[in-house]
Amino acid sequence: EKRVADLTEENERALEKISERENEATDSLCEVTTLNDKLAEREKTVEDLEKRLADLAEENERALEIVCERENEAAESLCEVKTLNDKLAEREKTVEDLEKRLVHYDEENGLVEDLEKLNEDLKK
């Protein structure tokens, strides 16, 4: 009987240990499940961030193309402005030359006096 009682007691202790281990295993399984869920969320976040990064890279590439186009347009406009400035300088030079010729011509031919007299005659 003593031997049966000892074995029964030993069995109960073993069953308690098994129960504790089962509880620990259940807790560990819950922790693993929670960690797996968090890992799945993080993987989804990483996928979303990678997609967003790819989208931003495409947007940046398009923006860079637009900037390059605008730079080319600005360079062309600058060339056009330079050409127009050169033409303006030529025309200003031409006007100065014509004014000098007109003054010289007037001095030789007395046109200003003739025009003033004609103007007075027209007023009468």
C-alpha cells in the first residue's frame, strides 16, 4: 500500500508538471501566434512602403524629366532673348546712324527751317 501511495503521489506530481508544461506550451503557442501576426503586419507594411517608394521613384523620374524639359525651354528662350537683344542693338545702331544722317542732311539742306515754315503756312 505504501508503494501504491508513493506511486500515486509521484504520478500526481508528474501530472502537475505535465499540466504546467502544457500551460507553458499553450502560452508559448499564443506568443508565437502573436509574433507571427505582428510579423505578417510588418511584412505588409514593408510591402506597402516598397510600393510607395517605387511610386515616389516614378514620380521623381517624371518630375526630373519635366525639369529637364523646362531647362531646355529656358535655354532656348535665353537664346531667343539674346538674338532679340542683338537685333535690338543693331536697330538702335541703325537709328543712331539714321539720326546722324538726318542731322547732317538737315544741316546741308535746311530741312528743319523748311518744315517749320511749311508748318506755319499750314496753320494759317
